[in-house]
Amino acid sequence: MLAHYLADLETDLDAEVGWDRVALEQHGDVGDGDLAVIGIPSARGMLPSLHLNLADGLLRSGDVAGATRHLEAGMAVSDALGDDGYGGMIRDGLQRLAERLGDVAANR
């Protein structure tokens, strides 16, 4: 969780992507009860956000293939999101990122 938030504080894109990678790599060590205090009922429910953040950073750094892989991974686990504000925000973010990737593909 800390790496996930540290990535958001970074002003350097490479460092941000690095923290996003650490957050995703360490996700396996997070249990369901660990996230309840921040309103996420299951560890799986955090995965769409982790993939979204990493995909966004990768796209901004020019790694379209990596961004696409993480967008697809985030969308594949989006069923873990609740029907609440957090779930809606992450679903919207995934959709906006898909549109940005579509724009990049159209301009190639």
C-alpha cells in the first residue's frame, strides 16, 4: 500500500513507475483484512487500481505495449470492484486509459 501511495507523490516519471511496479509485485503479500481499514473489502479489489496506475505511467513513458498489457490485466480483474464510488472511479479510469491507448494506436 505504501508503494502505491508513494508512486502518486513522485514527480519523476521513472520513479513513479518504479513504485507502481513495487506495489504490484508486493500485492501478493496483502491479505483481505489488510485493506478493510481503507474501505477495500478484498485484496483482489486493489488490483485494478494497481494495474491502472502502472499502465498510465507506462503510457506516459512511451511503453504502449506495457501499458496495454496492464490495462488488459486491470480490466480482467475489474469484477472485483464494488458498486461504489471507488469502483466507479477505477472503472472510469480504465475506460479513459483505453481511450487514450486507442488514440495512440490511431495516430501510429
